[in-house]
Amino acid sequence: MRYQLLGSLRVTTERGTSAVKARNMEVLLATLLVRANEVVPVPQLGFEIWGDAPPRRHLAAIHVYISRLRKLLADGRPESAIVTQSPGYVLRLGPEDRLDSDEFQQLMQTGRAAARDGRTEQAAAAFEEALALWRGPALGDLRSGPILEGFTTWAEEARLECLGMHVETGLATGRHRELIGRLYSLVAEHPLHEAFHRQLMIALYRSERQADALRVYRAAHRTITAELGIEPGRALREVQRAILLSDRRLDLLRPQWGERSGPAEPADRSERAERPDRAERSDRIERQAAA
């Protein structure tokens, strides 16, 4: 059996794919899946479904929902997937069952490990496969109590992390030109996510579009200062400075797996000495970006 949470809730059995149409049952099943193999107390299930205003016969209603879900998930099994265990219920995943959020996490771990080992193509493949599991926002438009809210928040943050890592692998393997359109879309969707601005600036710079890269920084600076009242982070500022200086090491940046994102300071005086010679070109690029 396959359970899918990365999009609207779906269950796939040998009979095909189905969705739970009754909202209360959908919330109940989603909560049990998010906490798969863990006991969820009955009061917590009630709070997920009705908040702090449950109906008078809510315990009987939960019992009915569980009974209907057991029939839905039977799929010819000798034992029910949903087990009564004090003080509530637990949905046990069998050896052949699959939960897409677990698969997503496993692929993320595979991608991170490959990236750390320098196997960039394998990392890119793992991140791409992980992103392909998503069919829309986690749990669709289903929102309820703290368990489901916490899961959807985590899932969206994890998806953004995966997107960022996938882009890093693309930059590291020379696919900067084909990433530009996608990064412009990501920047528009997530204007306060500085990593996407940084990656777009690098992709534009490597595509010989320095002025456009600096325009991206200016736009990011305006948005961040207007929305948050702070300056952009160090990583974004360092990339802007590197572009102004035409820092050759900008072309040699490798995927940033949670490390500082800008180029390092010059290690020797010869590199420092080259910077004043680039001042005139940097001024020209700045004037073009401001135009």
C-alpha cells in the first residue's frame, strides 16, 4: 500500500488510488500517517479534528471514523493497519507499505551524502527524484491542529531546502544558463529566501550577465529592507561584492551544503593587488545595473 502526503492525501491499494472525501476522516487518517507507527492519544485526535470545541459525542464519532478507515485500508490484509492501543490508535506501516514523506527524507539523505562525497551528479539525481514526489502543497488545503500544521510547515521547509540543493548541483555542473528561468520564478515565489537570490546572481554572472545579477541584488536589498528592516545576509552581500570585483573564484564556487556561501578572502597579496585594477570595470557594471 502506498500513502501520499506530499500533495492532497491519497491512498493507493491493489484496487487503485482513492482519496478520503469526508474531511473529519481525512484529518484523522492524515494525523495517524504523520505519526505513523506511533500511538496518537484519542484526545489529540479529537483536537486535530475539532479543535477545542468537540461535539458532545465526539468519542463515538472517532470510533466510527476508525471503523470506516479500517475498511478502506483493509486491502485483503489479515490484520488492520490501524490498531487500538491505549491511550489511542496507531497506524502501523507494513514491510510493503510506502509513505512518500519517508521516501522524500531518504532521498534527501542520499543526496546530501553524495554531495558531501563530491558525487554531484548522483546528488542531483537524488534531489530531482525527491522533488518529483511532490504533487502540490503537502496535504493540499487540509489544515487542522498542531500535528498537521507542524507537518505541513516542516514539509514546505524541507521542499525549499531540496530545491536549493538541487540548484546548487546544477550550478556546480555548469547548468547555470538553464537554471536562470527557474530561479527567477523561485525568487518571485519566495522573495525573502536569500539563497535563491544568491543562486540567481551566480547563474547570471556565469552567463555573462553581470548587470542583471546586480539588479537582482538591488531588488533583493529593497525587498528585505522594506519587509524586515534589515540588511541582506552576509552570503548575499559577499556574492554582490565578488561580482563587482569580477572575482575569478566566483566561477569556482562549489555547492554550499550549509556552509558560508560567498567567496573566501584572498589568501595572498597578489590577489588583493589585482582588485584596484578592476575598480573601473566594477563602476561601469554598477551604472549599467542602476540604469
